[in-house]
Amino acid sequence: MKRLTAVVIAGLIATAPLAQEAASAEDTRLFAPADMADLSEFRWKKRPVLVFADSADDPAFIEQMELLHSREEELRERDVIVLTDTDPEARSPLRLQMRPRGFMLVLVGKDGGNKLRKPFPWSVREITRSIDKMPMRQREIREEKEAARER
């Protein structure tokens, strides 16, 4: 019995770094499919940007994704996660909730509230300016400045 307990404990210790690695990889992802039932897993952690289109071949969708990929670091600095849905036939819970008509971009705050909806592609500069005006982001900027002063 002692040997079995030792093996189990050793196995748990060996897999702990793998679990931490998986969790940190989860935190750093920037693009993901919008296949979740709701956005509660991101509340107070991430700012979801939802990109809906009726097809992955939609020119507006392609343009939006190119814009987002071109300035990924600015999005990461603001805790953004980009969620995409290009299959209206799947009738995903988020699509049913947001009710896009064709292409649509939705910015959701860390509090879970919809901050803006656009029926056309938006540049990362426009998205980040909108984020930077949010009270929570203003607080994050102040805290970053204070932390930098303390160093």
C-alpha cells in the first residue's frame, strides 16, 4: 500500500508542471473559436473580441483577421482574446445571443458587458483606443505606472 501511495504521489508531482504549462498556454492564446456557451470563463480576466461572419471566405472577415494578426502584441497587452464564428448553421450559443447579421465585430469588457458592435472591420488601433478609454483599463494603466515607479 505504501508503494502504491508513493507511486501516486510521484505521478501527481510529475504531472503538476504539465498542468501549469497547459494553464499558462491557455492564458496566452489570442485566437480561439467561439464555441463556448457563454463568456463567463473570461470575466475579469480577458476582453473578448468576437468576430462573426457567415463564411470564413467573407472579405470583411478576412480583412478583420488580417488586421488583428498584424498587431497581436497590442491586443495581448490589453488582455484581449479573439473569438471567431464563421458558421451560422451551427447556431452557437454566442451567435444566438449576439444575433449577428453577416459580418459583425463585438468588443466585450472584462466585466462581461458589450462595449461596442460594428458591422464592418475595425483596425487594432481603433479597438485598442476604445479599450484604453474603459475605466478598468484606465485603472490597469495607473497600476502599471505605479509599479514601474516602485522599481
